[in-house]
Amino acid sequence: MSMLWTSDALVAAMDGRPLGQLPQGITGISIDSRTLKPGEAFFAIKGETMDGHDFATAATKAGAGVLVVAQGRLPALGRLTAPMIVVPDVLEAMVKLGVAARARTKAKIIAVTGSVGKTTTKEALRHVLAAQAKVHVSDKSFNNHWGVPLTLARMPEDCDYAVFEIGMNHPGEIRPLVRMVRPHIALITIIAPAHLGFFRNLDEIAKAKAEIFEGVVRGGAALLNRDDPRSRLLGKMAREAGIEHLYGFGENTRATYRLMNCVLDADHSIMTAKIAGQEVVARIGAPGRHIAQNALAVLGVVHLAGADVARAAQALGDLAPERGRGQRHVLAHPEGPFTLIDESYNANPTSMKAALDLLATTPVSGDGRRIAVLGDMLELGSHSAKLHAALANFVTDANVDVAFLGGPEMRALTDALPSDVAVEHRDSADELKPMLLDAIRPGDVVMVKSSKGIGFSRLVEAMLKTFPAQRVGQPDI
């Protein structure tokens, strides 16, 4: 495996103090002793609930090439003889290393934020760019105060493109992260009522997301969703941040990257788009209109980054939904197969509508029904009851036959749904589980959606455990 950092470069970047005989270099960076690979550096970061220094021995046994530890915890490490780099603060040292990684790279840097679709868009960019170049992308949803510097520090010196997801719950959180990343291209997917409990309104969310413009390098570009009502506000803030190259994507006639037509199917979409004046037709392997909108943004970023748009459009054909973000399973009920759509990773009103639209376009068979399994949308504050009740229109439009609702906030939707939708409400996922497993019939389509903290992924796991997979992928029922 190639060397990511020499030990000399590590020590210099972090202003660290070497202790013991350091290796020539390290092959990777880990903050988790359970997944650490031999030859990697282990950064003993102190989190809210755990301190990495408590796992230094485990990291050494797992083959860590070097430990990065805090000066103040050195006495507690006792007789541990592993090579170390000692620093005042481990997280701050990783930030310094991330800044050094950004300084040494010649890669085209892309930063993605937005209320909905950040991770899906980031993963789609990984997919299409990896088909034509060496690309480095943040792992999972590593988009916060430790995830972003960790992703930077892991960036190979010789990559061609790097894609960073940048998230926030409160104002001021994006600013320090994007100033580390210093992107050439900043993309905002859409502004939606996610984390609305921490903001007065959507304009405040837009202003917090617009912090991403402050880190864009001189001569860089911003890409905005022209179908978003707040695109005008975002454009104004981009210009105030000094961005001269401002582009849009969407169905709006003002969009540089314009969606001309989209044919939706149960397991894919066909998109016709104008990319800087050129017509591009792309088959998108992951279904849903929201995915097509994300794919349009991806092609816009590819064009702005100077990559091959035609090859990227072709690569979209085998784009697959991820776990918790639309992944499909065809499961074997004793009397016949049914389809499970796993949208359990997270939820807000905009992503709820997208998931219900996806349920609506998925065909049932025989006497099958459309079953929506919906859990609370968190962090909506005083707007929560109103926004949960407003989901009733989306449920009705999706022709949902049965709704299993979980969590205290979902009571508002229970009361708002019409009588022709069969509804069961319980306060938790665990209380819903036996009812849901007993209710499933062959031919059904079951879609699970909730905020991550509600734990509806356990319902997905229960169905996968109870009903064996007939085939993972597109349904054939």
C-alpha cells in the first residue's frame, strides 16, 4: 500500500514531538481502533462520550504505525512503548494536518452542502468521477468538525478530484470547515426545513448554508438550485462573498444546467438535460425525481470541474441507491415476494415527500398495498406539529393504503390523515415492529422513513432478518 504521509511530514504539519522510533511513514489515518488497519496512524481524539486515549493499547495491538496523543494524557498511557507523536490537542493536530493536505494537493476540490441530498450527491460524484480519474471523497457522512479535517488529512497527494460534504445544525458551523477545504466549486443542493428548530425560518437556514461561499478559492464557482425559492438570496450572498462565477441547475429557464425532461420508472429514471447548451441523455440507476435533480447537479459539477460530461452521464446508469437512502430489497414472504424501500437514514419534510413520491412510483402486484412506515422528523422545534400534519397531503398523493407511524411527533399526522388510510400509531419503533411484521403480505411495497434518532433502521433490519432476500436490486413482482 502506498504511503499517505511520511513521519517527518506528519511531525512538521502538526508541530508535534516525536517519541520513540517512528516508522518511515503511514498508509492511512484512523480514529477507531476497531477498524484500524496495520500501518495507519491512530489519532486519539477525545469525543463527547469517549476518549481515544483509552483505546491506544487496542490500536497498538491492531498494528498502528504511530499514535498521535495529547501531551496531557501521556502519563496515563503508562508503559505503552508504541511510537508516538505528542501534540497539545489531538483534534487540533488533525485540523493542522488537514490544512497541510489541502496545501500540498493539486486536485480540483468540490464542496457540497444543502438541507437534503448532500450525501447522495457526494456519492454520485464519487461514482461518476471515479470512472475517469483518481478521486478522494469523504467517508459516510463525515461532514462535521472532526469529519471534514479527517477527510482532508486522508486525502492522497496525487488525487485528481476531491469531494467534501459539509453539514451544519447551527449558524457558524460551515464557515471554519469550508475555510479548511477551500473548494474550487461549491454546490448547495436545496434549502429545506431541516434543523428548523435551531432557526427562525428558511431564510436563516439559507444564510447558514451560504457560509460555504466564504471558503471558495479566488476564481472559483458556485452552483445553485434555480428551482429553490431561495436561490436568489443564495446568489446575492455568493456575490457578496466575492464569487464571480455563479451557475444554476434545475428546470428553471435561467439554469445553466437544465432539466428538460425526466421519465420516472420504479427502478430508474431517464433524464434529458442541457449541460451548458449541449443536450445530454442519461439513464440514472437510482429511481426518484429527487435523484434526477441531484444527478443534474452532478453533471453540472463535472462540467465546471473540467471532467468528461459524456462519461459521467454514462456512469450514472449503474448508480445504485445506498443503505438508508432508497436501497431496495425484494424479500420472500412465505406466500410470495414483497418490496422493501429503505429510506431510514434521516428525514425532513422535503425528503419525506421525495420518499413518498418514490413509494407512489413503485408498482404493487396482486392484492399488494403501498405501506408507509414513517417516524418522527426531529429538530423542527415549534414548527414540528404543523410540519408533521402537513405530510398528510403527501401520503394521500402517494396512494398509501396503510401507514405505520412511530414517535410522539407523528401523532399530528395520525390525526390529519383521511379515514381511507389505515393507520397504526405507536410511540416507538420497537412497539411498531411486531405489528408491521405481521401485516406484510405478498405484493406489498413497504417504505421506511424517519429521522435517524428514531431508530427506524431497526425495522428495516427486522424485515431483512425475518424475510430472506429473494434478490437485492430492482423488483420483479
